[in-house]
Amino acid sequence: MGRLKELLDSNRQWAQRMSREDPTFFSSLVAQQAPRYLWIGCSDSRVPSTQIVDLPPGEIFVHRNVANVVVHADLNCLAAIQYAVDVLKVEHIIVVGHYGCGGVQATLNGLRVGLADNWLRHVGDVMAKHDTLLDATVQERRLDVLCELNVIEQVVNVCQTTIVRDAWDRQQPVCVHGWIYALTDGCVRELGMEIDSFDRLAESYQSALQAIGQRAAGENVCLPPKADEIVLTPPATSCCGGRHD
Ligand SMILES: [Zn+2]
């Protein structure tokens, strides 16, 4: 076990390439951090934030943990949200789950993985809250459905933080989104949660939940693309618009 030579070599090559392509790249990043987005995602190595939406460093403020959970009293996540909203003034907070999430799967299957079981208990709470829907879902779709449910519940948790509510109270524009990423094709799907005021939370939650229920029941419900509301490169809704084809 020595130095991580391959990573350090790769870093040097990357830095040289970036400087070659844009001589001001690093100096402009040093001068200012002004991301428009806060990404709250899973720690899974297959879901790297900036790479998925093809943005360079400096564009997304990131918080990741196992199974993209937003816990009301998690100071780590709250600090990231507070800094992003109050200091960086991000305009969008995006909770990004992914299909095939190992943490969600462990919860669904009742697998013991160790200390992380205590963290994943929050996903267990989501599972218990929606047990009727999950029981009515065919076995092979249950993991997908719980991954989606976990995202919309974490979106609700973001919206209920004092940080986001205070921002809305002072008319600061912040929109909270729920996305899910498919490892199988690299595409992001919106889950119908685009919430820019507390008044919209209950209605958005109910309609997103209803759509999940309909898809779980096998109905071909594709969420409408809303690429005009949040423009990334490439547009996040540029693929099929639904994974139920
Ligand atoms: Zn995951």
C-alpha cells in the first residue's frame, strides 16, 4: 500500500489539460464560487453530480450521503443547505436518488450491513409510511418504487427545514426538485416535485405520490418534461421522459 500514484498522475494530466483548454479556468475558480445548484445525492460512486449533467467544477455545490437522506437534525446536511442558500444563494436544490440504490435495497430486503443500518432506518421509515403502496407493487418493481418514494420524502424534508422556509419567507427564490437517475442509461427523470414555495409543497407531494402509485400499478405515466424551469447542459429531461416504456 503506497501512494495512490495512478490517481495523482491522472490529476496532473487533468490539470494540464484543463489549463491547456482554458488558461483562465483555475484562476477564475479561485476568484469566486457561484454555483446555482445544490445537489443532495447518494454517495454511490456511479452517480457523480457534475459529470451526469456535464457541468465543470464550480457549478454545483454538493452534499452526498448513503441513500441521499435528508434528516431533520443532521447538522452535516443542514450546514450544507444553510451555506448554499444563505451564503451562495443557490437557486435550485436538487435531491437526486438513483434506481438500484444499495442502501435502499438493503432496507427493502432487511439486510444488516452494520452501523449504516441506523442511518438507513430513515429509509425504513419511508418504507413503513408507504407500506400499502409497496405491498401492492409487484416484487420486481418494488426497489424502483422505494427509490422514488425516498426521493420525494427527502424533498419534503428539505422544504421543511427552517433554512428553506426562511428563504421563502423573505422572498428569496429557491426551488426544490426531486430527480432520479438511472444507472442503466445515464438519464435523469423528474419526479414531479418542483417546489418554489411552501404553499406548493402539499399539492406537489400528492401528485408526485399519485404518479408513483400509477406507475407502480403498471400504468404508462410519463412525467412531462419541464426543461424550461431548470436549464442544465444537457437538459436533464432530454431522454425518454419516463422509464416505463
Ligand atoms: Zn445509492
